[in-house]
Amino acid sequence: MKKNEKIENKLAREKFCSARRAGRWRRKRIQTYASEPEAGSNVAIQNFCKQGWTGGVRVVIPDEEGKILMVKQSHEGNEIWMVPGGGIEAGENAEEAAVREVFEETGLEVRVNRLLWHVEEVSESRGQRFVNFFLAEKVGGSLGLGADPEFDEDHQVLREARFLSKKEILGLERVYPEYLRTELWDALEPKYYRNEVFKIR
């Protein structure tokens, strides 16, 4: 491809992505994409710009004693404790994903009450990601270790699901993310919640 054609394709991509994504894509990402062999086609431009954000959910569920439902997962030989959650699937919103993921992993039916945190990540290696952390309450079901439908029986990562006290969580070797140890307890206080932060349009 000639130098002038490369410049024109780069400008076309930049203009197309700016119009479609309202400036959401970083210029560096666009410049990197401009070096790809088939980047001159409209289809390639559209596929690049459609990648967008990958969304996930995590759900904080206290019991009557103030203990928090945690699940233990095994990844590359490391056992990590976290609250239930996973990816948002096509055709569902974040609240629906939260309810589904909790049921799949723990057998509990929950009602989402409010948003605790909206966490974003933008990186060259992992792209654009966000995770919504919700506070929810149990409304049905029975606690038990579920399964992740994305993995077969021999490759499940879930190892345990149980309610843990603040003292127990602080004593765990690996908790993800770290602010489940440090910020969670303040976030559960009523004074933390000032307005309805989660809205669907």
C-alpha cells in the first residue's frame, strides 16, 4: 500500500470511529489498528469500532449476621476468594446478569438493591472493560456450590461458596479485588448511599 493510501485510510478510520464512538477510542489504539494489513476495508473499520466495552458484574450479598457471601475459585494453582459474578451476556442488562450469575454459582435467588462501585479498565492488552459491583439481598434458593456453564465438568474453577465474617475475610490469603478488604465495610453503611446511581434507559 502506498504512503498516501495509508494516510487516507488512517484518516478515514479516525473519522469513522470518532463519529461512531464519540471520541471514546484513544488515538493510540486507532494508530495501532492503522498498521493492520486489511485495515483499509469498511468492514474492518466497523469491526474495530464495534469492539467497545466488555461488561461484568460482581454481587455483594450480606446475611442476617452481616457476613458476606464469598466464592473461592482456583486459577493456575492459586485459590482466590471473591464475591459471585461474571460476564454480562448478550440481551441482558447488568442487573439481570447479577441475578443470573449468583444463581449459577451459589443456587441463591437475589434481588439487586443498589450499585456499590462501577470499575473501569482501559489497557492496550485487555481493551476496555467495566465491572459493576452490586449490593443484593437473598430472596430464595438454597446455598450450594454451583458451576460455570462456560467450562466443562473437568475444568470448573469454583471450589467453595459460603458466608464469611469481616474477620474471616481480612484473614484470607488472597481476596480479589483488594478493596473487598478495605472499602467494602464503609460502602455498606447507609450514609454511603446518597442517590440512585443505577438506571436503565
